[in-house]
Amino acid sequence: MKILSKILKGFILGIGFLVVAFPFLWCVLLSFKGNAEIMSIESSFFPTQIVLDGYKKVLTEAPFMRWLFNSIVTSVLATGIVALTSCLGGYIFGKFQFRGKNILFMGILATMMVPFQVTMIPTYLISNKLHILDTLAALVIPYMVSGFGIFLCRQFAENVPDEIMEAGRIEGAGEWRIFFGLIIPMIKPAISALCIFTFMGRWNDYLWPLIALTSENKMTLPLALNFFNSSLLTDYNSSMSAGVLVMLPIIIVYFIFQKQFVESITLTGIK
């Protein structure tokens, strides 16, 4: 029975892997096919001839490196700022008592239930008033605070023993030193999970950059994928090649931080 159970689990996991990995695998295979082979009815699963024209076009005929730079800058800045504001908010709500604390925290939780489509127009109008539309700042400033991030860090900060903080105060440490020297190291799992989710969200964001940006040289990678399509023709080879290049950095980041990702998800679930 144990052997049968292991075989069944392996089969189910294998099916799940194929379902999840097939779109990426199909995108990679199409990126090595010419447009004629892609559109052919008799096209085989694997490319009959390796074609690299799509990658050459993406890297030479389009400002791909500029788009990559835009995506990296906005994603890293937004992630860093969200991590800082979430840790500060979580620390305050988790360790300090003040009037209206619960009401404020409920208001922050309520923001998690509001979809972006509801706040999209107000965000656009505020960005217009701040004169940040069509700039990279428009992709960072609206995402500086995360209700989910504050909630997550607060759950971890609440479990930090008060005795540790009191010991720090007795030793003469100020609140900032306690925050950076004691609280931050003890809520690292929450910070890791938050950074990973925030980075992926900002990297893959499409709707807001589509609204906020108009200049070609300000585009991020997801938005720039439309560069290879037109109303009359879709260049599937170049589109798939660009798609692979867009996915590649996030896959590399995942594999580098795979251990931290799994640990953070596990500990976050426990909390």
C-alpha cells in the first residue's frame, strides 16, 4: 500500500508539474520556430529547425535593455520601500498601544479587500496632480505602502518577546536601534515572503504601467511585449522570444532564493 501511495503521489505531482510548466515550455519551443512553422497546420511539437531570429530582433531592433533597466529599477525600489514601510507599520501596530489603534488597523485590512480597478482612477488623478505620469516614479510611488505587508509584519512582530525589547532599552538602545537591531532580524521570514511577492507583483504588473506610461523608452518589460504586435500582424516568433526573456530574470531570482521562499511561505502559514 505504501508503494502504491508513493506512485499515486508521484503521478499526481507529475501531472501538476506538466500543467504548470507546459505554458512556459511551449513558449520556449515556439521562440525557436519561425513564423511559417508556427502558423503551419502540420507544425510539430519540437522545432524542425532552430531559428534565433526572434531573439536577435528583440535584442537589436528594440530597446530591450532599456526596458529591462526600467523593470529592475521600479521593481527593486518598490520592493525595498514596501519592505521598510511594512516593517515600520507592523512594528508600531504589533508593539505599541495608542488611541484608535484597532480602528486604524481595521482600515488597513479593509484596503486589502479593495481591487486595484476601484482605486485606479483616483490613483491616476493623484499621479497627474503630482506630475509623475509617464515617469518611472509613477510605478513606484503608488506602491510604497502595502496593507498586506503591514498585516504580515504585524503578525510576526507581535510574537517578539517584550522582554527582549526591554533588555535593549535597559542597555540604552533607542527605538530605532531596537527596530533595526532586534525586530528586523526576528521577522526576517515575513520580510523574505513580502519581498518575493512584491517583486513578482511589480515585475509582472501590466495594467498600471499601461495607464501611467506613454513613452516607449519608459516602458517595462510586460508592457513592451506589445511592441512586437500590430493591428494587422502578430510576430509570434519575436513575441515568444521576448516572453522567454521577460520570464527568465524572475525564474533566476526564484531559483537563487528558493530556500528562503519555501521557508518564508511555511513560517508565514504557521503564523
